[in-house]
Amino acid sequence: MESTRSRIINFLSENQDTYVSGQDISNELEISRSAIWKHMKELEKDGYVIEARPNKGYRIIESPSKVSENTLQWGLSTEWLGKSIIHKESTSSTQIIAHKLAMENAEHGTVVIANEQTAGKGRLNREWHSAKYKGIWLSLVLRPNILPNLAPQLTLLCATVLATVLKEELNLDPKIKWPNDIMLEDKKVAGILTEMQAEQDKINYIVIGIGMNVNHDMKDLPNDIQYRATSLKLQSGKEWDITKLIQSILERFESTYMEYMQNGFSTIKEIWESYGYRIGEKMHIKMFKEVKKAILVGIAEDGALLAQYEDGLVNKVFSGEIEWFSKTE
Ligand code: BTN
């Protein structure tokens, strides 16, 4: 059941450009004017700045900058994603908590978020540096009704969601490097880690981990990744509101996921390819110890990478790492 405070924030957020009268709030929420006033005082304690004008009403001037379960939920307009949010000030890895919750039957759409991770995990057992208050470190628990071999499509879906938020809401120019890296000007700004618990023909649950560098200055990135990593702030010169960004990602994820469940992968594939990093260029594909030269053609219906080798044959690549030739090669 949504709390009264959450409903007040949602109502004010929907009408952010105007004042909302106490009477309108009272009618909408069926509570008294004095109860509204008390809730406003509580919201101010949570970090909201709310303007109250006689004869006009209320208006949110500023939302709190600190991420918490409450600030994330207030103003979040999803139906099922993030209805249950677990927020930690600091944790080893949100993936670990998400797996534990999923095994204890956490509902589809549960979201685990931390302000800091002390042992963040990247793909291929790499470390994922997750500086305090600087980025988005979250994991989603999903229980999709699809075959396990289609799970990689969800990683690609997630990548299109992140890229679309950066493009449409932040006006940046992201690219997606297969399968899961979000790039801004040739540097990685976000990554996705998908892990699954499945039987032969049934997914028990999937945990999708999203890591995005948001308000990092150069000093906040470890020295050894500074040449290949970036943040939204480093690219745009601006600080971003992490709570609002998480809400946008969750809202867009939910609608894209519903679209995918209804209509399949073809729209996602098209969107993915429109953001595809270096499509048509020569690359090296590293698979275990073997390195092959190929041209990246696009992605297949099942989410695999399509690579054209030197003998002209087009093959699918399901896992591995790709490296590009330098532009002069
Ligand atoms: C990658 O590009 O290698 C994937 C990075 C995924 C990082 C996120 S941060 C939230 C979640 N918790 C983790 O420990 N990892 C993922």
C-alpha cells in the first residue's frame, strides 16, 4: 500500500510546474488540510524543499539529493519494478544481496541499491569500482517467463534502456559496446552484469546488475582505468541527480521489458543496433586463448554478436571479448 507521503510527492511531482492547492490535495488523497500540513513538515525533514504560498498552494522546489528507499519510491511511477526497494548505505555487492533475496522468494521487480559497494563485481570476475555517492550501483531481481537461452536478450534490453535514458533525458551521445558496455566518446560509463539461476527450460530468477559512473571527477576513478573509463559529469561538465536518474532508468526499464514480453526482441534489436559501437569496423575477438579478426556486422535475434570473418563467413559470438583495431590498421 502506497504511503500518504509517497502519494503527496507523486501528486506534486505530476504538477511540478504549478502550485497545487491544499484543497486539491485534500480531495485527491481524502485527508484533512491539517494532515497535509503535517506531512509537508515531515517531507521537509527528509530533504524536500516545498514552497507553500497562501491562496496558491504547494510546489516542490527541490528534491533531496541523498538516495534512500523513500526518496526513490516517491515520484517513481512504475507498476511493479521497484515496488520493493532495498537500500544500503554501504554493502559488499548489490548482486550478492539480490541473489540472497531471490533465493528467499523475493518478488519479481525487487530492486537492491547501495550508495557504495566495497566488493563490486564486474563481468569475467573483474572488480567493479563503486565510489560512495558517486554512481548508480543497483541490482534488479526478475522472474521472466522466457527460456534460459534467451536471457542474454535481457542484457541487451537493459543496455538499450541505459543508452536511451542518456540520450533522451541527458542529451548525451551514448554507444553500446557488445554486449554490455555503455560508452561515451570511446570511454566506458556504465556496465551490466546479468546472472541467472535456471533449470534446463525454466528461469528461476535473473539478477541484472547495473553500474553507472555519474558524478565522478577524475580523482574518483582508479588510476589504472582512467584512460578507458568516464562518468556523466566528466562528459557533460554537470552534476546529475542520482535519485531522478535511477527513477528514469526503472521507469524506462519497466516499459521496455513489458514491450519485449509482448512483442519479442525485434524492436530491441533495432534500437540496440542504432546505438551499436563501431558496427562495420574491423575487430579482434578474443575467445579463451584464440584471437580472430572479423568485422562486426550487428546482433542476431538471440542477442549473439554477428561477426564476419576474413573468409567471408558470418558467425555468431555468444561470449568473449572484443577489441578493435586502431583506426589506422
Ligand atoms: C561490467 O561491465 O563488467 C559489469 C559491471 C556491473 C556492476 C554492477 S554495480 C551493481 C551490481 N553489483 C555488482 O557488484 N555489480 C553490479
